[in-house]
Amino acid sequence: MERCHDMPFGTRILGEGGVRFQLFAPAAQAVKLALDGVGEFHMDDTGEGWYACDALAAGPGSRYHFLIEGSLAVPDPASRHQPSGHAGASEVIDASAFAWTDQEWRGRPWEDAVIHEVHVGSFTREGDFDGIRRRLDHLVDLGVTAVELMPVAEGPGRWSWGYDGVLPFAPRRDYGGPQALRQLVDAAHGRGIMVLLDVVYNHFGPEGNFLPRYAPAFLSRRHRTPWGAAINFDDADSAPVRQFFVHNALYWLEEYHLDGLRLDAVHAVFDDSERHILLEIAEAVHQGPGRDRAVHLILENDANEARFLRREPGGCVRRYSAQWNDDLHHALHVLLAEEATGYYEDYASDPLCCLLRCLEQGFAWQGEPSPFRGGQLRGEPSADLPPAAFVGFLQNHDQIGNRAAGERISVLAPDPALRAATALLLLAPFPPLLFMGQEWGARQPFPFFCDCEEPLATAVREGRRREFPDQRSEQVADPCAGETFRAAVLDWSWPASAAAREWFALHRELLRLRREHVSPMLGCLRPAPGGFWRLGNRGLVATWCHGAARLTLLANLGPQPLCDVVRPSGTCFFAAPGPIAEAGELTLAPWSVAWFASP
């Protein structure tokens, strides 16, 4: 089964033999193709900054560089594989050669999504795609339906989170490269698991990016991100840049049969054009691979721009399926860990009110001034969006790694509080996301780590310490130290412990109940009018409905009991830490959660 994405960038294997090589290099006066072991070939200037040539001597497996002005050897920015690393030769890959076995796979509905976020390099001791493939049965047993990979694009260093990639079409060689990624996706589909990929369209990594030398149009002269120059989506010569990233999205979905993409930090994707690049990407995906199977696009967007999540009149996804809901996380975190610094400042005065608004309307911040942002207005109204438009989580790579030492919520909150929040998260009508190891109550850190050369390494260390001025320097994990990365590698002996088995059993049972009681209603559930209210300072009732069907949450998210609580109607299908009486007024124990369904 052939899956090969055709694009004007990089290489194209010709049917009559040979390979076409194409490069956008508007700042170059001359470009040559250097084929390893063969020689150099002149590339024709085809106009508007493009160079191309057909090389009959090339084929699958050929390794090559582009020579700018005859001396600067650069990898292909659209390289499909970098067998010697980000600065080495690129390799021609025949995507049609892989023997897929998932011909019948058409994806899964978004309402089925139970997401498990994974950092490839630290999920297993092997630190590669094969390591994940060998653990797929663990995820099936848990009840996971989607694996979300943190970025895998090739970049410098032996380890990193992946957000500093410089070759966005090339799966990291350290992870196993193209073949191993295809094998992982094929195996996941065979087990009914979707595979989602985190992609970065807001900046290139600060080290190892050759594009400014011959294609400076890729970088914006008008916008900057916290990580360096923004991508140029709206200035001179931006058309090929826009095309490059649209094709990148299509490439991952078509050549690797991925089920969706999570677009990183799109609040830093700046585009003042009439048609925003995010809309162009979404349209291309839905008119392309999304025509024949379920393909999901997810956003991370601190700006809470609800317009990207709007549905068609019939409820079908128009652009993006969902957004990571930081508001939900932050409100829960303040309730569990009682932190009020940094971005938690916006939730500290009344976290329960923020949580209730998230449960009912999606975002807590829908255009109000944010104290943390100096009064800047944040967000757009989101009450018209369905619950499925908001991904809920207690942990993810950012919320752990943005801390000085990378502590998980399992270290910061008492177990009873964490159990209650877990029951809320996994049975709510939002697609839930777990971070690797969360299912067994992992307590090891996931600190920020990278591997870069000097002087960048010193700059990263110093910048990291400036992020935490109230912490002693020894309390801030050195991001460039090998032990910082090794501390994040999951310990797969821990799941055999009694404590880990208890946490895993809880997660598995909650996900079983989700499949049985919640998932059948997810496509239709909406907030019930008047169905959301607080009980004192730390208790709440939340109800969603569809016709006569109702799903109700009753919770006490505090350390004191709540008395004289009216029992909701319906069958109680989950209650902890103890059972719920069938009639009369209730006393809710500290950190208790109960779920009811009717009819």
C-alpha cells in the first residue's frame, strides 16, 4: 500500500528512474547537488528562488547535500531522514516501500480519545520508537485510545524535548528514523490506538538551522517569539514558507498515516494575512487526508481563541477538533497544590469558580483582563463549544517541566486529592490526557532538558535560573546535564510495586467506566441549563445533558466534609472514597467524587 506525499520541496523519486531534487534558496546565487560517492550536479534556477535538478544516478538510499555558492554544504530542509544527524547528509527515502498492514484503518471518532502523552526518548530505557511499540499492550490494557508523541523532528544534541527541531520532515535518527516510526504507527493501529504527533510551527531551534544562510525569508522580520525569530507567514516571500508548513502537516498525516497533529503554542504563530496560516493548514488537512478517514487537529493556544474550534451547524468539526485546556489544569492545580505564583495567580482568588466555568463553558478566561499578564485581555467566549473541544489534564510535559525541579503533581498534592481529581478528569465529558507514568502514580520528575553546544548551553542554564528567581541555583535542574535527562527516563520496574498497582487499577477502572457510561453520550452532551453550582467553598455540582439523558458530577474538592448535600438524580456509577446513599441528604467526605447517569 503506497503512501507518499508529493510536494515541491525535497526529493521526488521519478517513475522512469532517478530522483528530482528541489530547494527554495532565494538568497543563493548558485546551488549544486552533492551526491555522496557520485559527484556534484548543477541545479537549475527555475525562478522565484527555486532550484531543481534530476539526477539519474540517485535513488532510494542515496545521501546528499546541497552546496550553496559552491562551498556551504547544507542538509535538505525537507529531508526525510538524517542518518548522521541534523548537520550531516540527507537520505533519499522511498516512502512507498513500507509494507503497511492497516489498510482497513479509518481512525477513531474524537469522542473516543483517551490520550497518553509520550516523550519518545524517555518513555523507555531504549528511548526510541521501538521502545514505545513494545509497550503498546500496556496502553491497551489501561484503556488508552491515542498516543501523542512529543516532537520528533531532527535537531541537535543527544536528548531534548523536541521543540528545538530544525528539520521538520525528518524523524530523529536517535529514535529509529522513518522505518521505526512507520512500524510504531502500523502496530498501534493494529491495536486500535490512534497516533498523534506534536509539531512546532512557531519557530526553528536556535542551533543547527541553516535556512538563514540561503532562505532568510523563512524567518519573520516583524514578529518574535520567546524562543527567537518567528516563522514568516505574512511578510515578503512568505508564500513558499506557508506552503512548506502546509505540506509538512500533510506529509506526516499521509506518509506516516498519523491520526492527527497537536500544533504547539499557536499563540506564537503570527500571521496578519487575510487568511491565517492555521486556517490554511486545517482546510488542506480536511480536504486531503481528512476526506477518507478521521483526522484530528489539536491546538495549544494560550490566547484561548475559540474561533478556531467552532463547529459546523450539524456539529461536525470545521477546523480544529480541540485545544489543550490550560484553564482547567490551572484551576485544579490550585485546588490540589494550593499554589498561587506565576500563571496560577489568575486562579488563586477563587479556583472553584474557575473550575466550574471550565466545566460549563470550556475556558475560564474568555476576554477578561488577566492579572498575571498585567491586565491584558485573554480569551474569547467559548460557551457555544461542545465539551469535546477541550482536552483536560492534570499533568503534561509543560506543567511538570515548567517547574524548577520538574516535580509531578503526585509529589505536590496529597493522594486523596489526586484520586479525586483523577476521577473528575477521567469521567468528565472532555477528552482526557495522561502524561506517561501518570497511570501508575509515577513520582520521578520530568525536568526540562536539552543537549546543546557552548555558548548556547550557558545561555540556556542562565535563562532557566532567571525563570525561578526565588529558587536557589541548586534547586533548578541543570537542563544541559546528562543526569537531568536520565532522571526523566521512566522506571518500568516501579509499576510492579503495590502503590503503582493501586494507581493503575484506579485509572483502568475509571477508563472502563468511561467507555461504559460516558463515551456513548459524548457526541451529544451539552451543559445542562442551570446545572452548575457550587457547594460552599470547595464543593460543586455539574450536569451535562442530551434530551432526557443526564451526566452529573458531585464533588467535594477540599479537606473538610460537606454536610446536607442533596443527592442528584440518576444511578451512581462511581463514588469514592465511599459509597453514596440512595436517598436523603448526604455528607460528602473530604476529597470525594461521585458520578451519576440517567436514564
